[in-house]
Amino acid sequence: MYTGQVIGVSKISGEAPAAFCRAITGGSLTIDYNNIIKKGIGGQLHARKGTSSIKLTLSGVVGVAKTDLALWYPTTAGAQVAAFPSFRVECVGNRSWVLSDGQPSSSTISCSDGPDGEMEFSFDIMFATATPGAAASAVCVYNALKGHTRNDIVITGLTNILSFDLSNDLGAEMYNPMVSKSTGAKTLPDGYAITTQGPTFSCVSGDPIQLNASDLAFADDHTPVDIVITCANGTGAEDMTITLDDFVPDGSAEVPLSAEGITGWGMTYVPGDGVSYGRVVFA
């Protein structure tokens, strides 16, 4: 297994880098060879290389364009996200990689309740191909987007939201049929397929939203709500609206007991009755 600490990331088309974000505070590139090891009788050891899995993890990301964010929240049914970009990755040790034939695996969009809270992103991406690049060509670029602090964000549909996490797990799984493969690429899979969509909105509110009326807490069925996250930082081109369509409470309502401080109510919402795709829309 190879694990590299990521120190640079860009999208790439051909040989031309393109900015993916304003900044990234952490990340890793993991290449797992999935070795086949079998210990046999008579002291025999059978060992071969399996099928490589390539995972890029990015955390503490800011300043991502809404068109790129939407790739982790598909609006149509399908086994793959079309036109998912390739990435150039720089790792510690003067290593450079071009990662291609990828698919989004999971993502979280979050904003904390601290005075320095801003919208941050984390991403997991699975790739079928990793091509080592020359160190001299490892040039990553970044955009100049301002991003959105908690003071740029307005959430409607729910009241007095103090913090939130919007996540989606696409369950990307390796697709590796037994077909003819080229020499030097036999251990690479054909690609990855999306197997599910599971958007979840977890938040902390200053109001006991799920308990403030009997029709919410004890009705015979849920009343779906559209949760709208509006982001505007004064630069119109960076404005973004995220709409969560017909979401309902999930799990249990937390009723905290506290003698001091500000009390927050933790809640989780998931898509209600309908289709499984297109429930989170970026505009």
C-alpha cells in the first residue's frame, strides 16, 4: 500500500491544470494493491498482486464552485457521474500523480457554530488510474473565490440553525469485469460505479424544532420540509443556493438538559417519500 500526504491538488484536462478550490487544509492519496496472500501447507506461500484501488481524500476545503460541488449530489439516476474531472495531485517526497477515470464517493458540506465558522467541504474520490508524473510538471493552481462565512449563510425551512453538516454517500464500488487488459495495466479496474445516494442533513438549532408542535412530534406521518441554504458573500458570481427537497426528521429528537450556557437541539433530516436522486439541488 502507498499512502502519500497531499500537498497540492488541481483538476486537470490534458496537461492543463484548472483550479478546484481556494485552499485545502489536509488530504491523503492511498493506493491499495489488495495483494493476494495465501499461506499453504508444507511451508508454501502464494503471493500475487490484486486489483489496485486508488482513493483521494480531501478535508478542510474552501472556495469550491457550485458546479463542482454538485458532482457529489447527482440529480439523475445513473451508475456514474458524467464528465467527472481528472485531478493532478502533489504528495510529500516530490511525487506527482495524475488521477483519472474517477467517480465521487462521498462528500460533506459543513459550517461550525464558532465565530470563525465558514462553509467547508470534505471529499472522497475513487479513481481507476493513477499515472506518476514528473516532479517538474507538478504545478497545481487555485482559484480566488472568497467562500462563505456563517454570516453569509441564511437557512430557511428550519429556524435558528447554529451549525450543520450536509453529507452524501454515493457508495462508489469497483467495477472490474474479466475482460482483456493491456500489459502494464492489468491490475487497474475498469472504473467505479455509484451504488446508492444517501443525503443527510444534520444540524443544531436554537429551537426544539421537532418538538414545538404536536403535529411534528406525534402526527401519524411526517410533514416534509424544503430546507434552503442560501449563500451570498457580496460577489454575485459566487452566490449559491442549495435546496433540500422534501426532507423529514430521522432518528430521535435530542432534548438536552443544561443548567448553564446556550442550549442547542441536535436533529437529522433525510429525504422523505419520492425518488432517491435529485433531492439536493445547487443553483
